[in-house]
Amino acid sequence: MGASGAFFCAQNRVTISEMIDTILGQKGKMSQSFIEARRVPVTSVVAGPCVVTQLKTPEKDGYWAVQLGFGEKKIKNVTKPLQGHLKGAIKDKKAPRFLKEVRLSEDSGLKVGDQVLLTDVFKVGDFVAVVGTSKGKGFQGVVKRWGFHGGPRTHGQSDRERAPGSIGQTTTPGRVFKGKHMAGRMGGDRVTVKNLQVISVDPEKGEIEISGAIPGTTGGLVILKRLSSGELEGIETVQAQVVEGEAPPAGEGAEASGESKPEGQAPAAQEAPKAAEAVKPEGGKNA
């Protein structure tokens, strides 16, 4: 590749990073990372590369957008209409497994078959929002699903500990209001977690580490969206979690950190003069 071709690729990558803020990925396992001697829980995500499967324009569709494909799927498991749709993205008899449309504000210059890499969208310190499908928990009662406290254990009510209790009134209104919290299927919902931070980016493996936990099962599809740029220095200012009670006020930081020895020694210092005073009269009598 000549110098002009390399310049074009670099310029195209800059355009992609400015236009596209979303990429698809696969959730990995949780681990931990250390930043300035501070332990940070992280979740590993295999993000990209995503292939462009469709372009949308205002003339034809009314808005700018690009459809991204992620993962692999054998061509024999893809329907004929979908094979026609993914004609420009099928390689080695494998088609993208997941598809996601990303809105754009203007033309990105991408073509069908182009790849969007992890490094085109994210860098270390960026704040991101992660969208995934939460784990399905099946049919659950009101205590687990909605946090009900349940009924009393005593006074002969041995079977009411996890019961929902009353679900309405009498003749007025004569019905159960819509949206009443009751037992039912729990989980399997689309969940978005915002303001997580990118801890590290590995371009070779295509992996990204994100602070905290993200929704979904291991190996499930997640959508990563860049919210704003940032730096990892902000993580250092996060206060450690207080194990018991609430966080102390700003003026009591020294007491919470275990530097309360001077106060503990104060009573002993005050009792010392009293002991001296008690010895003084005895010394006077002996004299």
C-alpha cells in the first residue's frame, strides 16, 4: 500500500470514529483491574469487528443510518431472503449472526462490506452505555420480584410469610388496578446501564474491559454506545464503600479512616491530673 492509500485509510478511520458511536459485542467474564493501587471490578467484552451490511440514506429511507453485523453464522442456517440481504457481507460461507442499525447525522463514507473496528469507536477512559438482555429467572413470587416484605411468621400465620397480601379494595372500585405488583415472569428484559468507563482496550484480541457489571449472560449480545470522552483519573476520586452505616461527612474523614487515637487518648490525659492530685495530699500527710 502506497503513502496515498495509507493516508486514505487513516483519514477514513478518523471519519468513522467521529460518525459512529456504537458497536456490537459479546459479554465475557468479570475480573478485576488495578488503577493507581485501586482495585476496580471490570467486565471483559469481545467487541467487533462489525461488518457494514446495509446503508440508509435520506433519499430512499428518510434518514442516515448504517446496519452493522456481528458474529458468525453458517450460511445453511440463514434463510434465502436474509442471504440476499447480506449478499455483500457473506464470506467463507458464513454470515453475520446479529444485526443492529445505528443512526447517523450525515454520510459516513462507508460501503457495504467495510469493517468497523473496536479502536474506531472507543479509547481508554471513555464513558459508555451498555445495553443487554438481563438473565431470565422464570416465574417468581412478589418477595423476589418486587421486594415485598411478606406477612408475619407468628400468630398462626405459618403460610403467609411470602404471600402478596391484599390486591385491592371492595365494591369500590370493584377491580384490580392495572400494573399491580404481583407474581410473574422475571428477567429477560432489555436493560441499559449508563456511565460505565472503559478501563482498557486490546486491539489485537478485540477485547475491551468496562468498569462494573453489565446485563446479560456470558456470551450474550451487548450493545456498546459511547456517551462522552473521559480519563481514568476520575476513578481515583471515587470513595470506597462504607461497610457499616452511611458515609461520614466531609469534616469527619480523619475519624472514618481510623485516625481517632487522639480522642481515645484524651480521657487518659484528663485522668492523669486527677491521679496526680490524689497522690498530692498523701504526699503532704507523709511530709
